[in-house]
Amino acid sequence: MKIVSFNVNGIKARLPRLLEYLAEEAPDVVCLQELKSADDGLPVRDIAAAGYGAVWHGQKGFNGVAILARDAVPSLRQKGLAGEVGDDQSRYIEAEVGGVIVASIYLPNGNPQPGPKFDYKLRWFDRLRARAAALLGEERAVVLAGDYNVIPNDDDTYSVSAMAGDALMQPESRAAYRALLAQGWTDALRTRYPHGGVWTFWDYQAGAWQRDAGFRIDHLLLSPVAADGLIDAGVDKAHRGREKASDHAPTWARLRGG
């Protein structure tokens, strides 16, 4: 089972690239982030025609997450996270596919920091950890896949100095990520590449792609049951270099069973 996390940075603008990816790579599960579309504007028919069932949690112009499954319809378990009254941002969706519980996550960016956006990021992390703890309690194969907007380690970025003031690399952001891992989750890509140097995001500006000036913010965290079945993990980097591509590359883990 190949499970992919893919921030598409606008599903309408990126639909040709997404359909291309589905046709070429045939992943079993794809967790999408940053759809930037309300539910009534989502390309449901196009995705179905590509052979994928889906559950969606859209939002007009911002955010938005989804889970796609090849030749199957994901069984929806939850939209959104508990813990903050009035928070209507579409950043979390959870479903079951082939016996595996999968969540698609779009964690807040947090910039500029310090400030209310960074405070919201840290509160959202707290809420995610609460949900993650409950999922671990089910003692099943679980994959938390998404754009976490956190650069966990210095070797997860092309330049520590360039990112030093960014919310993605603040000590509080890293501490929140480490606290999540400490519950018992395995960072699939880090397990495969323990010395870092693997990027999942390259900005559109300043020739970042051409200079390979990227960093790693897309992560797939595996519960102990899922981690026992980990075969491989990686980044489909070539798809970032295509015309009108997302600024993120599809990031994946392959598991036995499911």
C-alpha cells in the first residue's frame, strides 16, 4: 500500500498535474492538502473518472484537505479537530482505507511569528496531539500524513540561517513536533533517510527549485502497527519540476498489508 501526502497548492490550478500523478504512479491512498476550494467546487467527477473514491473537507480560497483511495471509497471517520470553539478552518480529515486509518493534515503555517497566527499553530498542534493519542489507543495501523509546516531538524533544510526566523523552524514548533513523535509515532521519511538532506518543498521564488533550495515539511507519521509494516518511504521529486506544478512534491510511505 503506497500512501502519499501531497499539498497541491490549489486543486483547480493543479488538477492536470494531480491526474497525471494518479495515472503514472497509481498510489493506493493520497492525502491532499491546500485544496483552496469549497466543497461545491471540487473536481469530484474528474477524480472518480481517474479511478479514485474520495472524502473531502473543502474551504473556499484557503486550506482544504481530502483523502483519495484507488478503486475504493474511504470510510469517513472525522472532519476537523475538537478543542477550539469557532475554529472552522478545514485542516483535518480522517478516514479508513483497506484496514488502515489515515488522516490528511494541513497544519497552520504560523507566520508571522511571534503573533496570533503562531499562537494558533501551537494550539492546533496541542489539539492534534490529543487526537493522535486517541488513535494510538486503538492499537491499529494509523498514518498521519500531511503538510505539518515544521522543519524538524537542521539537516531538513538547505539553509538553517535562511529559515532561522521562520515559524516553521522555531524551537516551539520543533518541540511540538517532537512531543507528537514521543507518543510513539514513527517519522517514515526520517527513518528511511536518517541523515536528512531530503526536501519536500521548494518555493516558487528566487529560483529555489533550480538551486535545490528546499526543505522538508511534509511528513507521514506511523503508529507502531503501521511502522511494523514499513517497506520504504520517499519523495516523488520529479513531479515538482513539471510545468505549473505545486511547490510541494508528493511524499510517500509504502506499507505491507492493508
